[in-house]
Amino acid sequence: MDFSVEPAGVLRSYAFFVVALMFGLPLLISYYAVSQGGASGLSSVAVYLAASLAVGLTLLLRRGRPSNADPVSETGSASPPAPGGAKKGPVAALASATLAVVAFGSMKFLLAASYPYPSSPADLAGGVYVVSLGVAAVIGIPYLVVAAFPFLRAPLSERRLRLTAYLTGALYFVTYEILVNEIVITGYNTAPGNFVQSPLGLYPWAYVFTSGPAPGSVAETAIYTPYVLVQLNQFVNFIFQPFELALAVAMSVLVASAVVATYNLVRRSQRMGGACSASATLSGVGAFLGYTATCPSCLAPTLVSVVFGGVATVQAVYSNLWGAVVPPIVSVAALAVSLYVVGRGYGRTPAPPTFRV
């Protein structure tokens, strides 16, 4: 029996495992832990992992139809350049970041002036701060990542891989926001019926809270202030905090970059090992750890609870400031190392024609 694999099979299997394990598994764990309880969680996870492994191996070993056509290169000469080539983007990001700094300083000043009483002008400044910070992160972080890892221009010059990066980043952002309860969906990641009515009973509704840590608490203020609540209806709420928002964008960009870069390296590598497997492992670990960020009831503690029946000590670790900061730092570091590893693979591997999958 022939167990050799084709390059196209490796690509199919890698793409499937990214979807199944980086997105599907965490969302499944979150749903069962909240909506179904812990009793069926372990069996559901085991069945899901077994099914994913079976499908992934099938895709890996499946032989494609022989084709006389030459491999096709899909470099996007007619498509727009990858991030890092334009000048308007960095200027817009810098302008938005400057506005965010000014708004943050204004918010801090207004809070200190009115403390311990609330301040409506501080709420307004906080809203401007969060919006401008989000715009700066969305525009600027991709340019920073490409500048730090120039080899990314090669995969991102292809239209299909660039679109894949956009889609992967957007999916990771939404998945991350659901799992750290920045997007609250009652009955999915919070208990059924656990929702808060808008103050006027009207939807959609948005509100900015600047009450919380004392203005002198620099670290806590930077992480948790302001607290922006956007309610589409009584069942779906969006919660934005500055640290979480910037972190979610950064990790989404890094995850998307690692996925498309590893995919492209597997496609162009004849050996399909070494840097490919190391980068895939590190990017997967970094992405998975990212789901634990700043939340004592998020994926890592929840996973422990699902598998082992609940460990309160683990959740306590994530409940303090260090627990809020260390996991995302580890996640970002793992994702950065994965890009460094795959970059070394690009330096050692020539670029043959690409394969269609």
C-alpha cells in the first residue's frame, strides 16, 4: 500500500486542520461548557477530535487526479500591492494613533478632575479613544508586521492568499472576541436568559463607561478603561476595551500571516518539513493561547473544566492583572517566533511553480 503524500494533499490537510482546530474546536468547547454543561463536554470534544483527525488524514493521503497541465503560478501582478507598499496607510494609522493618544490624555484628565464622580466629557473622550485606537490598529499593525517580516510580501502578492489572509484574520478576530466574551451571545457563550436590557429598552444601543479603576492606576486604566457596550438587541452585545481591541487585531494579523505564509511555504517546499511543521505548530499554539487572554472563564480554564471537571485554581490565576497580561504576551511571542521560523524557511527554499488545490 502506498502511503506517500502529494504536495496538494499536504495543503488540503493543513487548511482543514486550521479550520477544524483553530476555529471549530474552541467554539465547540465554549458552546458545550455554557449551554450543555460539562457532562457531555468531554465526549463531544473527543468525538470532534477523532473525526477531525480522520478527515485530515483522508485529505492528506487522498490521491489527486493526474494532470498533464503545468503547475500554475498565481502571482497577482495586476492586483494591488501587499501592505507595506503604500504610503497613505501608515500616514492614516499614525494620524489615528495620534488622535488616540490625545483622546486618552483628555479622558485621564477629565476623570481625574471629576473623580470620584462620573464625567460625561470623559465618556466622550473615551469613545473617541477606542474608535481611533481601533482604526490605528486595523490599518497600522499589518504594515508593522510586513515591515518586521519582509518575506510576507511574497505570499501576500498573490490575490488568493491575500484574500485568505483577510478572511482568516477576520474569522480569528470574531472567534477571539466570542471566546473572551467581548461578543456576548446569550445561550452560546453566556447562560440562556443572562442579558441586560438597554437603559431605554431601545436597540441598537451604545454606551461608553469610564467609571472603574482610579485615574492614578495607570496599568488598570490602560487595560480596562473605557468600557464600550454596543447592544444590537437583548441577545447579542459587543464589548470593547482598548487593550482587548488592540490585542485582538494584533493576534488576528499575526495568525493570518502565519497561516498564509506556512501554507505558501508548504506549497513551494519539496521537503515539506522543518520550518513548515515548526511554524504550523507554533502558530497554532500561539493562536490557541490567544483565546485565554484577560478572561478567567475563557478557553484555557474552560478547557480544563471540560476535561477535568473544573479547577478553580486555574481560573483564579487568570483573574488578576498578571493573568490578564501574560497569556497574550506569550501568544504574540509564539506567533512572532512562528513567523521568524517560516521566514528562515523562505530563505532556504527556492520558489518553484505553485500548485492548484
